[in-house]
Amino acid sequence: MNYLSNANLRAVLTILVARAGGDVYVTNDEIYEAMMPSSGLVEHLVVDSVAGGIYVSVRDSYSSESGGRSDRGEAVG
């Protein structure tokens, strides 16, 4: 699965918000930055099929800002 339908995206967001404790605050600035990054890099929401589910990640400037490793243990950034 390389694409999330609106229904699938809502389901994934519901799961992620629940994992984060039930509430996630996102500012308007963060939304606008994600839609039109000032870095000039295009943000890529990547959806990979894995055994038993999907793996969702963001690549490019968000990843390079965060550094570290993904939940799958891969280097990020």
C-alpha cells in the first residue's frame, strides 16, 4: 500500500493520536510549514506495506531536522 485513502488516513491519525495520549496540539504555523515548507524541500509522506500492517514515515526536511532513528531502527536524516 503506497497510498492512504481519506478513511485510512483518518484511521491512522486516530491510532497515532491515541498512542500520543489522546490529544495532539498542532499550531497553524506547523500546518502551514508542512503544506509549504520554508526549507524549499518537499515533504514526502511515505507509506510502506509491512507484515501485518503499514509503516508511515515523513522524509526530507522533517526527517533531517529530527535526526536519530525511526521506530524500525533505521537511520533518519
